[in-house]
Amino acid sequence: MPTLKQRRRMAGIARVAGSWLVALIVFFPILWMVLTSFKTELQAFSMPPDFFFGPTLENYREILERTDYLHYAWNSIAISGGATLLGMVLAVPAAYSFAFHPSTRTRGTLMWMLSTKMLPSVGALVPIYLLSRNLGLLDSRILLITVFAFVNLPIMVWMIYTYFRDIPKDILEAARMDGATTTQEMIRVLLPVSRGGLASTALLSLILSWNEAFWSLNLTTTHAAPLSALVASFASPQGLFWARLSAVSTLACAPILVLGWFSQKQLVRGLTFGAVK
């Protein structure tokens, strides 16, 4: 019968093996997408799947020559960055008010804000589309920036509120005793202390905005269309060209995957901040 030390070691090995298995299951679709992007259309449709093949750059060459990839990429950068900036400008004061000046309705308001995320997006499409059309904002970056910011706002407020709530109020009281105004409290005291949480919130908003496809496909056509619209354009009545679709999907995912890879520690630290005291 194994000893206690041996059982713990076996349990540790099992946890590591399980973690690697889950990671491989999650990562495999991305790996398969990248591999398929280097295949020909015939190889992409082959059954059984062709794991050993001569890679080709023809799909990438065709996409870069026949589509204005840089235009779509710039739209994604501008829209995601603008939505994140607008969301932070709105979320920080709201979270500050909820965390440091709570009322009897604070909890209910926060729950109501979170409940709006449960509303199917298609339920709000018609009124937003008609309002945007009447204001002449269809197919514009400012429209997507506004929509993305407000779609992500409940999550951003909740995250920042969680960070602010765990900050000792004595810090702000000391600043008030020194004569600091509310604006000075936020800029000189609160924001530097919570910069890790704010950074992770901004990163999450950026990722969510970059990956948003529903509103992009329904509110834009060409001028303000981001990379998600470019990916959708490769679905044609003739069918799906898997190799080219995989290539354009790789080009659309690559920037945000690289950003997530380099900022993973900051993102994980921010998402778990306040979960364990």
C-alpha cells in the first residue's frame, strides 16, 4: 500500500497531467486552424486529416493581395482601443462611487447592470440599428466604439468595483485630511494604487472588443468593418474555403493572441485580485 508521501506525489502528477490534457484540448482548435492555413484547399478537405504535408503560403499571399487587410486591422485597433478608453472613462467614476460612497441601492444597481449581460444581443439589435440609421452613424467607427464600450461596461464596473472595495479607506481619508479634492483622490491616490486591476480590466475589455462579431457584422459593411467582418466575408454561397478561412482567421487572431501571451501574468493577477484575501 502506498505511503502518504507517495499518494501525494501521485495526486500531484495526476493534477499536472490533467492540467496538460485540458490545455491541449483547449489549444488544439487553434493549432489545427494554424496548420490548416498552410495547406491547400484539397489538403484541408482530405479525409482522414493530413498531418504531414508540404506547407504553402499561397493562402496568406492571396488574402494580402485580394483584401485590404491593413484597413480591417486598423479598424479593429481603433475600435477596440477607443471602446476600452471610453469604457474606462465611464467605469472608473462609477466604480469609485459604488465602492466609497455606497447607498442602500448600490447592490441592486450593480446586480441590475450585470443582469443586462444576460439580454440576448439580437433583442437589442433592431432599436440600435434604427437609432443608428436615423443618426447617420451606420458603418462608422464611433458607433462601434460606443456600442462595444456600453456592452462591456457592466463587467468593467464590476471588476473595478471589486478592486476599489479591497483598498483600505484610510488611504483616501488621509488624502482628504491633507486637503485633496475628489478628483485628486482618484488621480493621485486611487489610480496608482489600483493600476494592476485597472490594467487587467482594460486588457479584458480590449480582448472582448477585438473578438466581438455580432455587432460588427450587423452595424458595418466596409468603411468601419473590423477583422471579424473580414473573416465572415470568406463564407460564400459556393461554400467554405477552409484553407483560406483558416489563414484569415489566423491573421485576425494573431495580434490579440500575442498581446494575451505577453500580458497573461497581468491579466491573471488582475482577474484573481480580491478573490482570495
